[in-house]
Amino acid sequence: MKQFGQLSLFLFLFFCGLHSSAQTNVVSVDIFGLLRDRKGISYERSFRNKFSARLSYENQRYSYGERNGQTVYEVRGKGVIPEFRFYPFNSKKPAPLGFYFGSSFRYISVTETYSPANVELTGNVFNYTIISGYKFNFDRVVIDLLAGYGSGQVRGFDDPKRSQIDPFYSDNTIDNLKGNFRLEISFGFYLPKLSTD
């Protein structure tokens, strides 16, 4: 948990420090994620006209299992996703609007619980993802469509206590977090340029 806080602070300061003659900023919420029990918010900042950097926060229940109407198994996590985007066709509209492609890194702190055996395990997931998408704007309102896929690794779930979890619930659950298929439909606000001259 301490590592998660330190990483979040570093990334926030880094993104705020991006410099160009003028920055455009977008703050958005992942609407599609809300339908999948994923809460996500992001901040994107442009630089050098065709580039932008985006920092997202997510909080999600990745898996759960019930018995007799009660939740007995759950995998929850929260993490940060820094990403860089390139807007190659922007001549009239500067970044961050229009078509883009780029890459992202995803760090999640995950907790797996199984109440019948009082098991609570924590670990980390790291993903690297290739992304592409398109951002529309209607005046100050922005709609961002994003798709991407990547792979990664999971650390910290090799505790012997994990054998006490019923395989019916836990089988492949943690391993599935290594693959990272991203599909986002975000709704946000396009903020005015801020001159730094």
C-alpha cells in the first residue's frame, strides 16, 4: 500500500510538470467501466501539439463468488495507469483530440479474500498495453473511445494459504489479470489552454 501511494504521488508530480508553450487538459470518467463495477477517473495533458500524457485511477471488483446468497470470495484492486498518446493526424485540432495511438503501463494493488477459511492475500499486477482510440469533442464536452491489449505479470500470490480457497472460485482468477484487454468509453470536459510563456 505504501508503494502504491509513492508511485501515485510521483506520477502526479511528473504529469503536472510536463511543459510546452500551451497545454490542453481533459478530465474524464470511464462510463463503460461503471457498468462493469469499475470506477475510473483520468487526467490528460497535451504537450508539443501532437502528444499527450494521461494518468488514470481505477478501483474495481475483478471477480467474486457467492454461496447461499452471500459473497464468500472476492478479488478487488485499485491502481494507476500512466499512458502516452500520439495524435498523428492533428493539423487543425491540437492534441488531445482526434485519432491517437500509444502505450500504457498499469499497476494494481490487489486483495483476494475467501471468508469461509478467513484467507486474505495481497499482491500486485503489472501490465503493459498498446492502445488506440478516438476523442470527439462537442464544445467543452469530450467523448473518448479507447481499445487496447497487453500482457503482464502477477506478484505476491504464492502464499500457501491460497490452497485453502475453493478452486471453484479462484481457478485462473489471478492469472487472468495478467492479460489486459482495455475497452473504455469516457465522458469528460475539455479545459481551456493554459499558456506557460
